[in-house]
Amino acid sequence: MNNKKLLIIIGVAALLVVGGVGGFLAFNGNKGKNSSNSTQEYAETAGKAYDEAKEKNVKEADDPYDTKVDFEGLQATNEDVYAWIRIPGTNIDYPILQNAEEADDYYLNRTMDGQTGLPGSIYTEKYNTTGFTDPVTVIYGHTLHDGTMFSELKKYKDKEFFDENRDIYIQLPGGRKKYQIFAAVAFDDRYLMGNYAFTYDEDFNKYISELKACMEGNVDESIDVSFGSKVITLSTCIDEYPDQRWLVNAVLVDEEWY
């Protein structure tokens, strides 16, 4: 075989290799795009499901405290629904779920209808009661690019917004609760339920002191929060700081059982 023929064979082989690799990359690139589109479409579908659940089962009132929730209707979809949270001034208006048997983060990436994926759910862990009777109840939710779930908790970074939007309302099958926000801060990513024994005054007071000492965020020192108070902590991620959490904290100021 002369050198000219050898060079032609090598050139053809090289083209076949490059073409094959290019085809493989193009195929996998398209797979990635389709997967991304599917995820986005699913998140949009799940979001619509939450909107439909709200439209069907929640009757809002001029006073958010008077909101009526059909928990039987919600629990027909998922028996783990046990409360409804609403924060005026934000789009946070969702059911709260808790599962007593599955992993702690079961609802982090599982929707109310039981499907796995974003946007997940607003949820608490089984270490908290479903009556919000613990010293501190931690409520989790995603921060998402579409602004749903707990994304708008970031609004409380703004001092004016913090000052003007302090109320959180929680509806339960047998009652209702009203909370007043006293701190919205960037905190470290410690697992709160494992790092504090909130039923002991020393740990409870330590947690409140650490919240108020945070450098980033807003705190109202005039609101009395002491051992014996009932606190909710709304926890979500901070995209740019994965080792931190954005915590919005509120203390119970009114409740009614019926």
C-alpha cells in the first residue's frame, strides 16, 4: 500500500470517529434538554394542581384569620395535609403536610398529590406535633426560580417590607392561629431539630438569642419571645450561599379552637 492510499484510509477513519462522537454528544445534549423541559413542565403542572386545590377547598375572607379551609376535601387527595399557611403580602398560600413514617425529607421533593419532583411541598417533620404546640415548629419549603413555595420569604430582607408585613396565619381542622414575625435572618445550615432541645429553656433562649444576633436580616427587638412562647420557623435555602438558610420566625399572638 502506497503512502497516498494510507493517508486516505486514515482520513476516512478519523471522520467516522469524529462523526460518531459528534452524534453521541448531540443525542445526549438533546436528552438533557428534553429532561430539563420535562422537569419544568412537571413543575408547572404541579403548581397548577396546588392552585386548583386552593380554588376548590379554600374560601378566603377580607380578614385572613377568617379563611375557611375544607380539610376533608384536601385530605381526600392526601391524608398528610393537616394545616394551611397564608402570609399576606406574599404569594405563600399553601397546605402544610407531614408524614409520620417516611424519611424526614419525604415532602422536600414530593408534591401534595404524591408525585416525586419539584416544587415539592410545604411540610414539617414528624418531630413536631401537628397542633403547633411545640416551643418551636420548623416549616420547610423550597426557594424556586418561578417564585413559588417559600421563594417570597426573601422579601423580608427589605426593612420596609419587614415592617409592613408581619402576620402569618395558619388554619387547622379544629382551629386557627395568628403569628407575628419578629426575625427574618440568614442563619447557618445546622439541623435545628437536632441541635436544640427546644423543650428546655436554656436551648430555647439560646436559639432566640442567636437569631437576634444574626448580622444579615431584620429583627424586631420589641417583640417579647421567651420560654413558654410558641414559635414557628419558616426555613428555605439561599441559592448563593448553600451553607446558609433563610429563616423567617414568628411568635404566636392569637389562637382559637372550635
